[in-house]
Amino acid sequence: MSKIRIEAFVSVPPCSGGVAVKRLLKEIETEFGDRVDVVFHTGPGDHEWDEYAIGNAPALVVGDLVKFVGLAPSKESLVGALREVGME
């Protein structure tokens, strides 16, 4: 199975939600290793913000689904989103 891409949209400087998202994604990378590919977009300004119509940070796109906008999800919610897009 190919890696599931998680795109994180965070502001600079990061807000408390962005800090929580970064911490959560480190934990997810540790747990799921080579099954996930985590990419960070800082902005706004990156064209990906416009591509996904992200207006609030933090936000997470899991696979090709915009799943969380304006909040840092719980680990359980993020794992659920990973399963939704095909992670076993």
C-alpha cells in the first residue's frame, strides 16, 4: 500500500492549535512510520492554501479529503480519518 499523505496547514508564527497539530503529527509519524507522508504548508501564501480553499489554520488534509479546519483534532479523530482514506 502506498503512503497516505497528511498535509498540515499552519500559520507563522504558529498559534496554539498549530503547535498542537505539530505535536500530534510527530506522534502519528512515530506510530505509523512509513505508512504516512506528512507535509507542512505555512502561510497563507502557499498555493496549496488556495487549492484546498483553506481559510483558517490549523487545517489538515488527509489523503485528498479536507478533514479538519480551524482546530487541532484529537488523535482518535485523525486515526479515524486515516482509516477513512484506506489505512489498515
